Amino acid sequence: MEHPERRMFPRDKHRLTCELVVDQRPHKAIVLDLCARGPFVQSRLRLRPGTEVVLRLFNGDESAVELQAKVAHARHAHRDMAAMTTSGAGLEITSAPEAYYQLLSEFAPQPQHATG
């Protein structure tokens, strides 16, 4: 049985390199999916819900899109389970530049046009 989508904002699965800044210390991470409310970030950090972070997204060039977020939920996989599940955090954006939403529009699936 297929489950209906419950999210208010659709998620686009795209891997981006990123940096999570927690307590002014940068940590390498990977964005696994994006949405208007916030991304899911794969990380080895043990983040707690409510933690404020800075997220720097890198999209193939040297420039970064920097946004403010807080941890909405976190998933911590035991090291024995690391191959079967992903540790990381769902982030809720608290402040983002227009460049973030432009990035989302670039990754959004394009509508398929019927040919006839």
C-alpha cells in the first residue's frame, strides 16, 4: 500500500557538499535532500533538536549559500548499523538568502510535456 505524502513542501533529492557550523566550529557534511522548509543533512555530529546551526551549501563552484537553521529532528545510527541507515539531521530554516530559493528552483523537477 502506498502512503500519501504528508509533507507541506515537497523534497528534492540532491546531494550537495556542505558545512555545518556548530558553536563556531565547521564540520563537513552532505545534504541529501532539499525543501523550502529545510534540508536533511548527513553528518556524524550528534545534534540535538533545537540546536542552532549555520549551514553553508556548495553547489559546484567556490561560492557558498549560507543560511541559519535549527535542528528539527536528528537520527543517530549506531556504528554497526551505519551501512543500513543514515545519521544526520532535518534542519528547519530560520533565515535564508534568496540564493537558497533560487537553488531550490534549479533542482525542482521540470514538468513533462506531452507530445502528440
